[in-house]
Amino acid sequence: MKAVLLVGGLGTRLRPLTYRIPKPLVPVMGKPLIMHAVDSLPDEVDEVIIPVGYKKEAMQDYLEKNRPKRKITLVDEPEPLGTGGAVKNVEEYIDGPFMVLNGDMISSLDLNGFLRFHREKGGIASISLWQVEDPSPFGVALLDEDNRITRFQEKPKREDAFSDWINAGAYALEYEVLDHIGEGFVSMEREVFPKLLDHGMYGLKFDGHWIDCGTRENLLGAFNILMGTTGSVSPEAVTEGAVINHPVVVEKGAVIAGATIGPDSYISERAVVGPLSDVQGSVIYCDARIGSKSKIRGSIIDEGVTIPDGAEIVSKIISHVTEE
Ligand code: GDD
Ligand code: MG
């Protein structure tokens, strides 16, 4: 079975981090977002097709250096074709029922169970559903008692939202779905899903965790979810006088030199946090150096960045690459 991974967005809300690397390569707990998606796929998926435009070389480079076990095929998408158009564009690689995943989420959905659900229901399409308080920034689905979707609307106004179950970005699709996608720019959610309702579209509700990592707050949230309630600290990374407020992860080769870390912080390999600095709710990527007496809150410090002594950084993403 083939799976199509949708990662074509520009990641504008994670700039300047996404000036340096495309969103799919942004590491979450030491692993790029796309590999979280790839590793969650059922065993029967033998090839992952990724339509790419923005920063294709960086993706190629990553795959060559890391050689994932699953076959991954990058396909050119020179102009963004939308979530439906991107799938239609790789039609020649698809040979039967297939899966599609939005590549920017961290999710506990069991995709083996999801495929079983799709087969049992026997519809043309199944989508995963997650419950939220405010469904307006998402695609919203209404279900009948057999879990068949009777209405779907992308990003309704809050007062028009007819359900609080939203599209969580994992689809199991029959090959015929491709016949319902036109040429050119097509939105899967706005144009294709509404047409599939009459052909049997089902929704699988799940719980556990789910987060779309497209913003600074949500990317930090993804680290928190995966860190759990304690985290882990590489013992040789911590020097005398350091204070660790769990949950915190400190990777090997990092140095916490008499600084206060946590809660909810992730310090990557070889990053250094200087004396009397205080890092809360933040992610420090590899080789970054935080000077002494600095305060970092709710922020993401990119690879190799140096933060001077006495700095105060609140709710920011800092990278050494600052433009396209
Ligand atoms: N190849 C390609 N081409 N991929 C694209 C394109 C495109 O033109 N546009 C978006 N994508 C990718 C994005 O990179 C992302 O991984 C995924 O498709 C979804 O697009 P987003 O731009 O992140 O959409 P969204 O988050 O506003 O809404 C989507 O996800 C929600 C859940 O997070 C929709 O599917 C909603 O219905 C859903 O609730
Ligand atoms: Mg998104």
C-alpha cells in the first residue's frame, strides 16, 4: 500500500526556523516531523510518496544522509497544487487503496486500527476525527450513529460549526477517490470531501493526543506531550548548582552549567546553557549557546545560535537565518 505525505506548505508561522529548514524537517524530540509521520504508518505501507516544492534539496539531503527503512519517493510539485491537487499529481504512483497524512502533526492515532475501521465500514473514504473546543480553524465533520459522515465543512465560522469533531489529517482512501479530484489547484477538504459524502465517507474518533505543529505554541506543545510527566536528563550534562524542574529533557553532550531548566523544556545535544540562566517552556536546538543570566520563556532557539549574557527572550523563535 502507498501513503502520500502532505508537507507542501511554507511553514510561515514557524519562521524564521522554516527559513533554514522546511517544516517537515523541524525536529521534535530529536526526530524530524516527517519521520514521526512515516514511522506511524502501518507495516503494509511499503512506499511513502512526498510531493515537494519548497526546499526539496534539503529533504533530499536529509533522506540521503539518514536512509530511512521505508522507501520514500519525493515527487516534484513546482507550484503548490493544494491538498487535493498534490495527491492527484502523484496518481501514477498509486496502485490501489491508499493513505494520506498531513505531515505536520503529532498524533497517537493507531493507523493499523484506522485501516481496519476503513475496511469494516467499506466506504470510499475514512478520516480520523479529534474533538476540540473551537473547531473553526479546522475541517468539521458531522456523524450519524454508524459513524458515517453526513456533513463536512472546512473552517466554518465558529457560530456555524455543527460539531466539535474535526478532521485530524489522516485519511484512508479507495483508488476511485482520484476520479473525484480535478486538475490544477484543488483543496481536498473544500472540494473533494463534500463530493465523497454520497459515496460513503466515515469518521473514526480517537483520543490520546493530537497536535498540529504549525505554530510556535503548538510545536512547543508537541514536545510537552511527548516528554510526558518526567522527561529524562543525561546525568553528565548537569553541573553543580543546576536546578532541574521536571518535565525536562536534556540530551547527551549538552551542558547545563549552573542554570535553571524547566518545567517543559528540551535541551538538545551539545547545547550549552550558562550560569544563572533560566529556561522555561522552551526548546534549545543542537549546538546553541545561551550565555549567563539569560531568561528564555516559551521560545525556540535554533541550531547554533548564540544568545548573549543577560538576554531576555519571551515567546520568540530565534535563528541565525533571518530571510528566504
Ligand atoms: N504538497 C502540498 N501541496 N502539500 C500541501 C499544500 C500544497 O499545495 N498545501 C498544504 N499542504 C500540506 C501542509 O504542509 C500540511 O502538512 C497539510 O497539507 C495540511 O495543510 P495546512 O496548511 O497545514 O492546513 P490546515 O492545518 O490549515 O488544515 C488542515 O489540517 C487540519 C488539521 O490540522 C485541513 O486538513 C483541516 O481540515 C484539518 O482539520
Ligand atoms: Mg496544518
